[in-house]
Amino acid sequence: NTVPVDATNFRISEIHYHPTEPNDEERRAKHTDGDDFEFIELVNISDNTLDLSGVRLLRVEADDDEQGVDFDFSTGSIQRLAPGGRVLVVENRSAFELRYGNGLPVTGEWGGRLNNGQERITMVAGDATIHEFTYFDSWQPDTDGQGRSLEIIDPTATLD
């Protein structure tokens, strides 16, 4: 049973917006910018398989600046997501796989950038905005270049 994505069934579960700088091996592989290792993880919190084809991450105008990343899931390598399944959108796939390993559910690479201080993230399904928020590096200082990512405590919690 495949259903479309909406705000009740698909959540952003992790954002790695300011990874540590590349190590020697990563620099030898031509990944010289820590931002190459950024990613966003999303999770299906429903009991149904999700059709991701209408979902997009969008860059938006906020605070006189274009913020966020662009990714159209209809162009990704993962079109359906099983219950409890996770999917990743990354800055640079080869850098991501070098640091985190192969075989993870990467659907594709985004356009745009994630700011290391704060950024508005916007996700739409069809014409409906299903998630829009701004993260701040002050929420958890360990996520600001110290190697940790920003993770949601409970992706199934009700959003207000």
C-alpha cells in the first residue's frame, strides 16, 4: 500500500550542516571542504510505503538571503520508502561515501548549501509545504564543526 507524502508521515530526522574538516585521506581524494560531507536524513514514520515522487527540498528567500537546498525526489534513485525507512540527500556523494561508507540509502545530491550558523529548511509535497524551520548552531554547539549532527529526538512526535 503506497501513499503520498504529507506532514504526518515523512520527517527530517537529522541534519549534518557543519561537519569536521577533511582528514588527510579525504584531502588526498580531493575533498578539501568540510561542507562536502553534509547531509540531510529523512524518515518514513508511517505504517505505509511512501511515494517520494512529489517531494522536494526548496531554496527559499529568507532574511534577504536565499536559504536551504534544492532536491527533487522524483529525480532521486530512491522513489519509494518502506515503513521506518530512512533516506539521505547529500552535498557530495563521493565525499559522503568516503567518510560514512557505501551502501547507505543516498537518493541523490542537492543544489545549494547549508549555512554553518543557521539555515531555513523547506520541504514540500506537491504544492503543500509540509516542513519549514530554521536551525541555529546555538541549539547544540557540538553540531557546529565538532563532528556531531543535529538530530530530532523523536521523529514521531506531533508537530506544532
